[in-house]
Amino acid sequence: MKNGEDLFQHILVNLNDDFDAYEKRAIAKSILYDIAHFKMPWIAETNLSEELVFNINHSISRINAGEPTQYVCGVAPFRNYLLKVDKNVLIPRPETEELVSLVLANLTVLPAGKGIDIGTGSGAIALSIALESKREMNALDISQEALKIAASNIDKYSASVNLIHSDILNSPLSENYSFIVSNPPYIPIMDKKDMLDSVLNYEPKEALFVPDDSPLLFYERIVELSTKSIIPKGGLFFECHHEFITGVANLLRANGFENVQILSDLSGKQRMVQGFMPE
């Protein structure tokens, strides 16, 4: 191999045929950008050390074995950012970008003050809101390892986000907030049979699953805390499992939230719930 274009073609040829042509090109670009740190046009890149080729071949093997490309490359895109990720955090999804947009769209009607992202993982939600709204954010997670990843992303973008290590199911919130946003675990264990191996085998299970008999476990707890921690006219914003979204909306109404709405994502699937504390 003489240059980066040769290496690009090498990656395409050696990725297995579980990936279509478009996916292969996307994976190859990620490897060259994020592992080799090449820039297009690839043909101009000639620094092909044995160590680099070895690392790329190892990355190809990991991806062919089913490991998500984002974990292999160590980064994942989210909105306008490129965030560090590893096995301790969920890979940020496009639908969660829409949750951020929902919060940002409501800032003009929310009272001044700090927000909190509960179950922050990589810090994607809190970081995006802080950078795009100029509001200070708190970001909470039970996992110390996840908070290390979030800290790296927050430092990279100099976001105004304070990290909190806490078990939301067993600890109170220590501040009052203008709004609370959360994409908590919401997948029943029984749904495992329908999920991709790349998710089941690599992404952190504690960030995905809830008991079959308690699908609203985290929503119930966060709503309970919200009634004491969200200031008047403040907002609560959730990403939800589409099968249980009506239950989440009813939970907000039963706890005194007003203007409760179920909102769909860009694919038309009911995905988000918002509600507001009375004045």
C-alpha cells in the first residue's frame, strides 16, 4: 500500500459482506479519520507505518466481529460534536438529538436557571444544551466510568456542565432546576430477543434495560423528584419507549404537570414527552 487511498480500498475489501457498500464506505471513512487521523484526499496521505496498518487491521477484525464502529474508533457524532465513547456509555442516537432540540425550543418559556440531565452517559445531552443555550447544566450518572467519559467531552468543548455521581433511584436531588431532561433506561428485558447483537453484546446493559414488571421505574422516580425540584413554570422532558409513552404522559398529569404532550421523532414514532410545572 502506497498511500491513504490504497488503505481506504484495503478496508473496503476486508470488511465482511454483512455491511452494504454504503456502510463499508462510512466505516472506512471513520477508521481513516478517527484512527489514522487522515484528511481527504486520502491519496495525499503516505504515512503508512507498520503499526498503523496493524492497528487498522485489528479495527477491521473487531468491526467484523460485531463491535460497533463508534466503540472501535472511540468517537461518535452527536449534533455538531464528535464525542468520546467507549463500552461504559451508550452510543448517542439521532433521536436523542431531537430531545435536545425539544428542550432548546422551549427555553423561551422556561424560567431562568440551571437544568439537569439525569443519566448523562457520554454527556451528550447536557453538553449540547449548555453550548447551544448558554445555560449552566448539571449532569448526573450512577457510573463513575461514564462520568469520566462525560468529563472528557465536557473539557473538549469547554461546556458549562457540572458532573454529579449519584444513584437517582436512591438519592434526592440537591438543587432546584428550571428544567429536567432525561433519556433513562426504558427497554424491558423481554425485548432483548428483538435487539441487535451489536447492542446486546457491547453497550452497557444498566443504561438500557428495566425489569419487565417495572417499565416506568426511572420515570416514576424522576417525576417524584421533579415535583420537589422543578421551579414553577419549569419543564420536564423525557425520551421514552413508544409502547409505554402514554403511561409516562399520564404519570406527569397525575403528578400535577400541565400542558403535557407526547411528541413524535422525525421517523414518526412517538418518542418524547414534555410537561410543565404550574405557576
